[in-house]
Amino acid sequence: MNIEMKDFLDKYGISSNKLQTEDGYFIIDKSIADICKEAGVETKVFDYEGYDDWYITGLKKDDNSVVYSMIKVREPMDEQKCKAIAVVFNSMDLSFFQKLLSDSKSGKEIDPDTADSAKEQINKLIHAEKFYKSHDKVLLDYFKDSKSDGSYLIADFAIDKVAHDDVFKNGGVYKLPFEYREFDEYGGKRTLEHLAHVGIYDKEEHSIKISDPDNLTEDEKTALLLIQTGDKDKYAYAAENQFHARAYSNPLFYPWRDRAIKSDAGVGESCGLPYEKLFKEGGFWGIDYKEQYKAHKHK
């Protein structure tokens, strides 16, 4: 089986959109949990309740084949607020998951081995740090390249997801679950000051407000990305993913490759470690940031 995932979902009447870049990276905008629910998969056969923030991604290779992976996009409203977005550099075999879905849609009894194999493939990405040696070179090379567009698509997807959370409906005001001190010194606090100046961030209430989720201003997008990733702008977020991919491949970082295989982003997620300057600062130390800015500032 293992046909391209969007074609597979269309074939079985499972609604979804394929968000994609010009360089071949894409996101299926329906979570693993929602796909299973729409396919009628029973949780007693395949427990998917913990997969509601995980989305299938793909990267088309030069030979037109696709390497699949996943990203996590969790709203900061979630109780696990500190790790809102994750990009994984492991790949997955979707054939077992597709068979699980097709059997469910066709009313067939699901083979336990199929369910176990599908879960094994998915958990290999969710718990990537346990499988850090199983990296995918194609994915690593893609995110190591500052010209790649994938991180910007992920950022836009995350911003849109947060903007349409219930807290922002009807002009809602969202009180941040993080303390001010949790925002880092490499742009987070300065960005909050700017957002306060333009009326999006309320310093006294420690809250943000957006006017229209379907027509966000650039400052509103900045605010939503900041509370999702802890990064001051899209260049910093893309640089964070680039830094992780490069660190995994750097011999000096080998003792910490289990941390590098998955690029987690969130407010306070890295505890202000000094190496964050490499992807959050635009000055002397901001190697990754400067590369991303140079490659994407006109896009």
C-alpha cells in the first residue's frame, strides 16, 4: 500500500488539506487522532487519544518518492505548555498505519499485529530520543540547509492553529500561562515590550489579544509564534530547527544527540542555555539566525 498519504486519505473519504512548500515539504493538516477518529478506528484496538497534537509531514525527494515524518503542534493553552512544537528528524513507514485505516473504513477486523506495528512507527517519532540513532539523513540534510522552507510552513501552521483556539473567539483575551521571567533574554522579553507598545500584549494582565484570527497582522503573528516557540520571529524559529539538525551531525554534540534528534520549541523549554544565542540572536553569535534571515528575508 503506502501510497502518498493525501491520496490515500482522499481515496477513503477522510478530509484533510495538504499544506506544502515549493521545495517539496508538506504537512497534512489533520492530526493522527482526528484521522483515526474519522476512519472509525476503535480506541480499544488502537489507542490514539494521545496523538491529537501530532501531524504527518512529508518531504518529496529528487526521485519523487516521499520520506514521511511527524511534527507536534500543541497549543500553549495545553497543560504541557513548555514544549509546544517539535520537529523530528526520524522517518516512519506509513504502510501499517494506512492498512489500519483502510481495514477500519472497510469494516474489517483489525489485525493486532497491524495495530502494534503502526503504533511502533508512530512512537518511534513521538519518543524520538529513545531512537536517536535511527535518524533520516534526507530530513537532517533538509533542515540543516538554511534555504529550506519547511520551518516557515510549520511556523505558519502553528500560528494559524493557535489563532483559532477558542480563547481568541469573539475578541477573547488570553492570559499567558508562563511567567514573564520564563521568556528569554535573546529576544523574548524585547519582543514582549514591542508587543506592549503596539497594544497586543498587556503587561499588567500578562495577556495578549488578537482582533481577527482570519486576518492577523504581522505583530499578532509574532505574538502567537512567541508564545508557541519562545522565538522572537520566524527566522529564529527556523534557525532553532537548523541548529538542532546541525548539532546532531556535529561530533562535538554526540553525547547529546538524543536531545538533538527532535527540535523541541517552547517558552522556557531550553532553560536559557547560552547556545540559544546561536539561533535567537541576530548579532555576532547568531550564526544560524543570520543565515536564515539572509536566505528568507525577501520571501
